[in-house]
Amino acid sequence: MLFRLPYVTSAYELAESMGAAQAATASEAMEEIKKRIAREKDRRELEVYYYRVGYTLSFPLPLARLPKVLPEPIPGFKYPWFTWLLWELKDRWDLLHIGWRRYGDEQAGLLLQQELAELSEWDNYKDYSGDVSLCTGHLADCLAQYLAEESGWESRYYQKAVAAATKLIDQDVWPWYETSWMNQEITVKRMHNINCIILFGSAALAKVLRNAHESDLDNTARMVFAKWMELGNSSNPHTEGVTYDGFLLETVTDWMMALPDADALWQAAKEPLTMFVTACQQLSLPGRPDLHAPLGDIEPEMPFWMTVILRCAKKYDLPDVYWLLRRIPLVRLTTAALAELAEEENSEEPNRTPESGGMIHPAAITLRTGWSNEDTLAAISISRNEFGHLHCDGGHLVIGTNKRFWITDPGYQQYRPGFEQDYSLGVEAHNAPVIEGVSQSRRAAKPLAAEVDAQGNLYADMDLSLCYDHLPADTSVKRSVRLIPGQGASIVVCDSIDSKQGPLQIGYHWLGGTYLAWAFHEGWARLSDGELALWIKVISGGEGVELTADCLKRHEGTRGPLTLCHNLWIAEGKQQIYWVFHFQDSKVWNPPQHGITTIY
């Protein structure tokens, strides 16, 4: 990673080193990638930042063997150290490979060959836990890309790298495949990103090697890909969120591009892949398209999605992807994205911006007014897939404008037990209603609509009833979100709770973006960055409810965001609770004067 920032999205929002997100030219991309290649040629150690647990470790280059003893950041758990190690190695090797193959840098090529030859001395290609895991899949994918063309290699290095690749497939992958995939039904649960990345990376490598297991691995990969496409075209697409979907699809597209029928597969996958591209675009923060709304498990340290959407742009002729990527700070672009942008023959600025409006995606609904810094994004989780690292956060709302997320989410789960893990997965991390102390425990949101009305207002509707276990009998929960554009945009959330029991206590927890300043004035809560202010009000029973300073809490496990907590009571029957969010110039210290009937 180029930057070692705290494991929280807001650190990236404010990092001065990211620079302004201005349209990058092909020559600027070329200059950046050549800087990176030069840096890699000079490196003698590999620093790896383990942002989840806050460790930075270094490893000698070339890496002659994997370390056998490493720290224990989580007691009783062998942390998967080699996954992040392989991320760093892959980025390094990609740069050396591009320098060698695209720019004729023989020194870069020699370094790459020597380091890949060293792999033959490794005992195995498993993670620190002793299991075949992501590091195995990443390594297989790397070797498949670099060994595909033998010309230019020194024979002794090529033979050693091939020996390492063969050992990886025969010694490690095949026994894993026999227990993990052979004669197994291809279920959604089995299609977790880790299992699939190992499978597709290994299938690609076995094909390059013409290994004895090539046919089995390729056939299973094709069946999994067919299942992924089938789910992608369904009413409940397979997803682990844009970060992890991009993580998986980078390896999948690597595998696909080397196949003889690649064009047919690209065409067959057009609908689910373009759906992924659209989600990546629409969930991006206005003014910072490298950052996504932190819904569920979204990591700004995982930029693999950039490579995938660029590949899709080339296959499906999507000029709005280039428009978006050119506005990502160069230091945040992946090596593959930089290399492609650097070689764009047409360096003129594409004039097609992505569409805006209301859209339903596999894991979220987005309401977006446009693509300038001043535009507004309301992103709402519709988590529907049962993967453990995803959150039970149906209806959770994130609001972004002017390069900041104002109403936010931790965006991750802490693995280390304690206050932070409780917080990142708990009640106070999400803003869906908590009913009689019952928070969501299932990922079962049902999207109903995402549209723009005749007045140009954007709205989204969803049913959250199935997200809760143990609600009072015959209770339903629906959430509607309205985004009213304008110089001072308004977002109105309406929770409709229908129950035959009452009174019911309803609890709310709204996280303000880290480094934003809180205030309370005339019954409203207020967030400010010194230039823009977001005013917050709750209305129940047709009456405004006062928000006071004692509503503001700091959870023991938070890495930054403070929580606006509020409980209220509703009677039996169908009741509606409104939360109003209104942006205006921070110089104005009077709350909005319009009423709920005006803005909803």
C-alpha cells in the first residue's frame, strides 16, 4: 500500500497526500506508473501494513522463504499474515512485469524473474495458519499471468518458476480442491470470495502449465462462473459488496481473458458485470470517486474494483468509466488501471458522465443528484446475502457530499474481540430503527422502488420486516428515503412501523463523520465542516422532537465517529417517524424553517 492510514474511511477523505481529484491525462498516468516502477527497482525490503490489526511488518527482498514465526495480534488465532503479504508482492510484481513487457525495462524483468524463481525454494504456498487460502490463490493468479509468455525469460529462472507453480498446484491446491469442490454442489455459501479466488487463480495457472488437473479445475471454474451469472441475472444477485466483489472479479477476469472462448464469456456476463460497474460508480463519494459509501464491509485499502471496471469499459465500450477513473487521485489508482490510462490513444476528455438518479444495486440503493463536489449521494443498504463479514444493516443510510461522508458507518468489522468488534457489528453502528430493544439479525432487506418523481425529487422504498427476529407479532417495518435536490439538499427518512402492540420504544443511532463538528441549537442537531452544515431533526406524531446535547455519545469501540442516540415511543397501529437532514451554508446558525409537509 502506498499510504498507511488509520483503518477508517474518513482518514482517506481528508488525507492531503491524495491531492485534488482532477481529470488526469495519459502523460500524467504514464509518469506516475514509471515512478512506481523505479521505486520498486530500488526496494530491498517489502513493508506490509496490516491495517485491520494495526501492525506493519517488513520482509527481505527477494523473499527466499516464508517466515515461520510472526506475532499473535488476536489471542488464540493464527492471523492470515500471508494474504496481505501477497497483495504487496502482487502489486510489486505487476509493476516489474509492466516495466519489462510494456516499457522494455530489462532490469525490472530480471528482478521479476529472480523473485519468481525463488518461489521454488518455499516449502509450501499456504497461509500462516497452514491452510490453502487467499495467498495461494493470489500466487497462482500471479504465476499464470507472468508465465504465460516464455519469451524473454532466462531459461534457468523460468524452469524454477514453473517448478514452483507445479508444486503449488500438485502439492497444495489439488488436495484442497478434492475436499472443497470435487463432487460438491455449487451453492451460494460455497461461492465465498476466498474459495473462488483460489479456484479461479489455480484454474488459470493449471491451463498455462498444461497441468494434469487443468480440466477438472477449469470445468469447476466454468460451473461457478455460470452460477455467478445466473445469480447476477436474478432478483437477488450474489454480492459481498463492491469492495469484495471487485476483489473476486479481478481474479475471475484474469482467468477469463486467457481462455479461447473469452469473448463469448464476456458477452454472456455483460449484464451482471455492467451491474457491478454501475454499483461502483453510483456508490462513490461525490468529489472522491475512489471512496465508496461505507455500507457493510467496505475497505478503501482494497482498490481491485478499479481494474475490473476498466476491463469492462474496454469490453463493453463504457466511456463514463474513463471519465470516473480519470478523477481518482493518481496515487489511489491500481497499477493495472494506471497502465491502461497511460496508454489511452485518445487522450481527449470523455464528455459522458455516468447517469445519476435513483438505482437499485445488488447490495444497496443509491439516490444521486450528480457528479460534482456539491452533489449529494444517499446510499441505503439492502444487504440480502448471508456472508459473515457483511452486516445486518438493512435500510442503513449513508449521506455524502463535498468529498465527505456526513452520516456514515464504520464500514468494517473488527476481528479482535472486545469493544471495537462489538461496536463495528452492533446496534450503535447502524441507523435502522431498533424496536423494543430488537435490532436486525438477518440480511433480508427487500427493495421496493428507486425512482425520480415529476418534481425531480429522488426516492427509495424498502421493506425491512424480515431483517428482524423476535419482533412483536404482526409487526412490519418499512423505510422510505427522499432526496430533494437544491443548493441546500434535504434528505428525509420516513420509517413506517405497523404493529398491533403498543406503545413501542423505537431507538435510533446516527453516526456523524469523523472530524465533523457537532452542535445542538433550537431542538436540532448540527454537523459542520466549517463551510457546510447538516441540520438534523426528528418528527414523530406530527410534532418535532427536541434533540439535545445529551443525545451525543461516544461508543468505547469507535475509531472516530460519534453517535447521535435517541429513543421515542409510538402507539399501536401504523405510525410514522421522520428524520430530516438539511444542508446549508455553515455561516447560517438558524435551523431550516420549512416544515415536514413542505419537504416530504
